[in-house]
Amino acid sequence: MEQEMDITQELMLDGNAAGGIFYEIFGVEMTATPTECATCFTPNDVGALRVFDQAPGKVMRCPACGNVMMRIVETPNAIYLDARGVAYLRIARS
């Protein structure tokens, strides 16, 4: 039996694809930052999230359950970060 190709999965990148925008928002390297999915409570580093960036913004999904953890949209005047799918995002103090 031939498997159907999931185009969404084929277009997803790892969380490193969002490293630049995270640096712009937080001013620190974020790909090694621990986070946890608010849906399945699986811990991961930001760099392990699955990023879909073929839209006006970036959508970051949990690699375990596939639910949306974060969305980032850039406009000429602002950056919008929706992180309601994140249980926590641990940013270490320097």
C-alpha cells in the first residue's frame, strides 16, 4: 500500500529555524531553552519544536503530540508572540 505524503510534515523545520526571531524578541540564544507543551506536558528544548514557516508567520508545534505551542507574526511595527500552548519557557538568568 502506498503511503500518502503529508505536505505539512514535509515543510516543517526544526526549532532552529526560529532562532533568529527568538533572539530578536528575547536578546539571548533560545534554541537550547527548555520548554514544555501545555497539552501533553512533554519537555523539549525550543530547538526541538517543529516549525512551519510557509505562512505569514511561524507556527511551532510539539514534536510529541503535534499541537501548536507558539505562533510568531512580524509586522512592520511589531512582533506578535502567542505562546498559549506552552506550559513554561525557562529562560536562565546570566
